[in-house]
Amino acid sequence: MSGNADASLLEKASPTVRDNILNKYRVEKQESRKNGFPAGYHQIPSPVNQQFWGKRALDLMLGSIAFVLFMVAFPFIALGIKFSSKGNVIFKQKRTGLNGHVFTCYKFRTMHNVTKNRKAGEPDITQRGDNRIFTFGSILRKTNLDELPQIINVMKGEMSLIGPRPYPVDECKYWNNTFEDFYYRYMVKPGVTGYAQVTGFRGGTLDVDHMRQRLDKDLIYIERQSLWMDIKILFLTVKQMVTFKTNAH
């Protein structure tokens, strides 16, 4: 799957982004091991001082506005979910966040409460055409409204408006064993939306090539994050929502 043409607004050609990040932290990892300390993603130093000034303020300011919208939309969305499928309105799932810490992520439920058969060792991925997704849930996904409850996670400080999307714990374990640099995503708070999502890389998949490209987009964001980049990603996210081009499934 190729990236969105709007990526040109955010990224100049730079094939060394991944290498830059790897080289920067590989030395620290080697030093930790040499000194007898474990070197996994729980040992990644906090990147708070590396984030641009005002990121948390932006989260709180825009998050407060989004929280009001969430409260207004909640009863209507809740009715749509209840009429479509039995079960809770809010779906809660353990996901991996900053420095590998696990937190409870909130979403509007978009799927029937049934268990999907899967191969041993593979995470439960929602893929295109998944028959567990009910019709109203599909609408929520295509408009990104299913992610709206994550504003609560933003206000709690567990997530940011912009950042790499948080994956379920079992999915993170799966990709940690596939890509040696996957856990560098945990250097920043996960986001409600992110650079990978606005450039065409969204939706559950077990395709290694797709995930390699998505991971590269996340690493590009980690290296280049700025106020201007966050504003552009927010703009592109809203644009995709109103044009129903979120690439969701």
C-alpha cells in the first residue's frame, strides 16, 4: 500500500531516518549491556525533553474541545451501537504506550462480541471485510469516530493527540519479534492519530512489508516531531474524516 500524496507536506526524501534513530540508541544499548543492565524497550530513556515545547499544552487545549464534542456525540453514538449489537458501548483494551508501559485504551465498540479463530502465535487483527464489524461500527471506523473516547486517554496523559498509534499488547509482542527497531516507537506517547495514518498506513494487517513502511513513518515522526508537523497531521486527519478517506476497515 502506498503513502498518501499529502505526505509531501510533511516529509522530504530521507532514506536515513531509520538508521539515524538506530545508530543513536544502539550505542546506549551496548553500553547498558556492557555495564550489566538489561537493554529492552523498558529501558528507553524518556523523550520528554526531546519533545517540542508546548506539546502537552496543545494536547490539553485541543483535547478539551474534543472532550466537549465527545460528550455531545456520546448519547447518539451509544444509541447507534446499542441498536446494532449487544454489549458495552465503550471497548477497553490493554495497549502499549510510552516506554513500553501498558495502559487501558478506550474506543467506541464497533464489533460483535465474538471470538475470531486465529493461528497460534498470531495476534487478533481486524482485517478488511471482517464479519465481526457491524454496519454502524463500520461508519464509526470510516469517520475515525470510533477513536473519539481516546480523548480521555489524552486528558489523563497516557496518550497524545499526535503520535504512533498504540497497538494491543499481543500485537506489540508479535512485531517486536519481527523488527529489531519496533520498540523505538515507545520513545514517545502514542497518538489518537499519527503520521503513518495520514499517509495511508492504517488498519490491521499481518503484512510484513506494509508494517515495515508503517514503522518507518512512525520513526520519521519520532525524529522530526514539531508543532508545525502536529498541526499538519491534525489538518490531514480532519480532511480524511470529512472525505471518508481514512483507509479504515
